[in-house]
Amino acid sequence: MIEVGSKSTMTYQVPVERTVPRLLPESPQFQTVPNVFATGYMVALIEWACMEHLDETHHLEHGQVSVGTHIDASHTAATLPGQTVTVETTCTKVDGRTVEFEFVARDERDVITTGRHERAVIDKERFHGGLRKKAEAVGVEVHAD
């Protein structure tokens, strides 16, 4: 189980596919921005690092997954494709099924983000049941993995 104060680190080399123009290719505004690590992908990387932290500490039981419920992040420096981002996470709170993390991420030169992220531990099948009901009510299909 995860403990308050536990730490984890992961690294990620930024590919050109994770730059701003590729975030939403249908957006003409995004196409005008230089090829730098997109904030949307940076947030996904933070979520991934926190999920890895939960996995490393064997916090999840069979049939459980974690979902992001809150993120508070700055994006203070541009990162180029080919640079490596190192994300450090620290567990700051465990309250029932909610786990809170503080994080800092840096590339080889700059701190690119700091902040706080919260995840909820959920039962995957129960969650999918709720998604199926919602999909039926609004007339869309559930794309389950």
C-alpha cells in the first residue's frame, strides 16, 4: 500500500508526436504554435507518473484502477522534442480511496511544471456499468478496452 511521503521518479523522452501542433490536428490555432511539448500531453505524463507510483506501491487491488479527479499544474518552460523529462512524485495524502500527489517535472535545463494531482481508486467493472448506462441514455457507444 502507498504511504504518505513515498516518492517515485519516471523519465520520458518527448517525441515530436507529443508537441502542440499534434495535440488537436484539426485546430488551426494549434498549427501556428512551435513544436514544443504540449501542456495537454504534459498533464497526461503527470497522470502516468502518479499511476506508476500507485503500481510501484501495489496500492490497487485486482479489478481496481485509478482515475484522475483533480490537477493543479503550472507549465513554466518549453521542452523540445528529443529532450528528456524527469517527473518526481510524492504521495502527500491518502484518504479512503483518494490519493493525492505533489509533483515536479524538469527537462535537462528547466523545471517545466510543479503542482498537485489527485486520483480516486475505483472498481473498473462498476465504472464501466455506469458508462454503459450513460452511453445508452445519450445515444453513444462505449469504447471499452
